[in-house]
Amino acid sequence: MSHRPWAALLGFGAAWTALAGLPAAQALPAEDVARALQARYDTILDFSADFLQAYRGGILPQTTIERGRLEVKRPGRMRWEYQVPELKLLVGDGRKLYFYVPADRQVLVHDVPEDDRATTGALFLAGKGNLLRDFTVSFDRLDQVPPDLTVLRLTPRRAEPEYAWLMLAFDPRTLQIRTMVQLDAQGGQSTFTFTNVKENVGIADNHFTFSIPRGVDVVTDRVGNP
């Protein structure tokens, strides 16, 4: 995984629940699908989902599997709670990102960029950035997803230090996101699979607050985009 633990997470969700009500997606230009993604996504106040993350290293072809629970609430708030194989927590309160691994007794703190610099996918999830402004979009294919899913590739319009591209795969009938993939700067690939998705359920604000535990090391990173 990237040397910044939040980098893979922030490469995802480029319009997570933004697909609904379109005809067969690939019958439309990719830009029209992205525009609909953004419009639909803008109507989602909050959502939750279970996730499975598979990471395959670019240098060592070894795959690691992690599972957990995701919650997102606009504007700018998210909570990634890893449960298997170890406890990890990434919380964004709209201004700061906190990454905490209890076993390491360390908290990494990162500034959330302004909207016009929020080009990463998970920040779209949290209500920042704009798909057509920040990415070029095209249809593509992914070997690891069922052939009946439609795949959209998102390439950042300006070079990003942590990733080369993002992809999302969705059901063309229901237009619900099933899988998201990122290629990172080291050639590693992160694949997220989402299940048990629930939208607009009224997630409480206190789910997105983080209190730094006593006795842990705090490392602050303010350089560049996450």
C-alpha cells in the first residue's frame, strides 16, 4: 500500500451512489454518464456500506484482504472502520483526516484540501470536487469484475502523486456501484467491493468526530493532496 495510509481510500468513491435512473449506461457517451453520476451523487445526504479491500503490490505480487464498514455524510465527512484482519480507523470531519491503528499507538493527521483541489474519489464521496472538471472519463474493462458490469475509467486532469487512474464498475440495469479500483504511484492496485449499501439513513454527526487517545504519537502531514 502507499506510504500514506489514506491514499488508497482517497482514490475511491468518485461518485459512489451517483448512478440512478439512466438508460443502459454504455449507450450514452462517457461524459453524459459522469454528468449523471455527479448530479445523482449530489442528492445523497449520507450512506453506509460494507466493504472488502484487496490490495496487490506493484513490486511484490502479493494480495492482502481487509474488510470493514464505511459511512459518509455530506459535507466532507467519512468514516472507514477496518475490522479484519486488524482494527484501523480513518475518520474525516470535513477539515481533517485522522488515521488510527490501535496496535501502532499512532495517529496520522492530514488536512482535507479545498474543493477546487479535491480531485480524489473518496473526497467526492464526502461532497468535494467535480467529476467532469477534475477527470477525463472513458469506458473501459476490468478482468476481475463480472462481464455484465459496465466500467468507467477516471483519469485525473492534472498529475496526482498517489495514483494514475481510478475505475468504477456498476450494474447497467440498476446503475449501482459494485467495485472501485485504483492504480497507485508504485504500481499497486487497490480494489474495493461494496455490499449492503444504505442511502439517506440519517447517520449521526458524532460518527465523524475523532478524539485522539491519550499516550499515542501524533504525526501531522500538510504536504500536497491526500
